[in-house]
Amino acid sequence: MLELVEVSRIYEMGDNIVHALSGFSYTFRNGSMTVVSGPSGSGKSTLLNLIAATDVPHIRRYKA
Ligand SMILES: Nc1ncnc2c1ncn2[C@@H]1O[C@H](COP(=O)(O)OP(=O)(O)OP(=O)(O)O)[C@@H](O)[C@H]1O
Ligand SMILES: [Mg+2]
């Protein structure tokens, strides 16, 4: 089982801030199949990179 709880990933490029994932929660259960689908830019690769641990999520982010 793999459980994602309130996972967020923000990309910052100068003044440009992209909220690629915002508080995403999902539980992948053993023996079940999950399809990740959505339009280009919806965050599929961002999600898979986090699951593969090739990237790290933003646990929580506060405005200064
Ligand atoms: N390294 C990065 N730096 C800045 N912005 C990024 C980066 N990677 C992704 N983004 C942005 O994050 C958002 C989600 O991108 P992501 O690549 O996860 O989407 P996707 O669903 O995999 O798209 P596609 O179907 O085109 O592969 C998009 O707005 C994208 O421009
Ligand atoms: Mg992609």
C-alpha cells in the first residue's frame, strides 16, 4: 500500500510560481490498478516523480 496525504509540489521560476500539485491525497492499494490520466500540465509526471522518490514534495508552505 502507498498512501499520499495532502501532497503538494510547487515549482518556482523567478516570479512564476506553479502549483503543480495542491493537497493531493490518494491511497494505492495492493492488488489494485490505478490509472493516472489528465490533460497536459495537470501534474501526472509531477505525481509519478514524487512516488518514485526522484523528487520531494512540499509538506506545507506558509506565506511570509
Ligand atoms: N521542472 C519544472 N519547472 C517548472 N515547472 C514545471 C516543472 N515540471 C513541471 N512544471 C509545471 O507543473 C505543471 C504540471 O506539469 P507535469 O509535467 O507534472 O504535467 P503532466 O500532466 O505530466 O503533463 P504532460 O501530459 O504534458 O506530460 C505544469 O504547469 C508544468 O508546466
Ligand atoms: Mg508528463
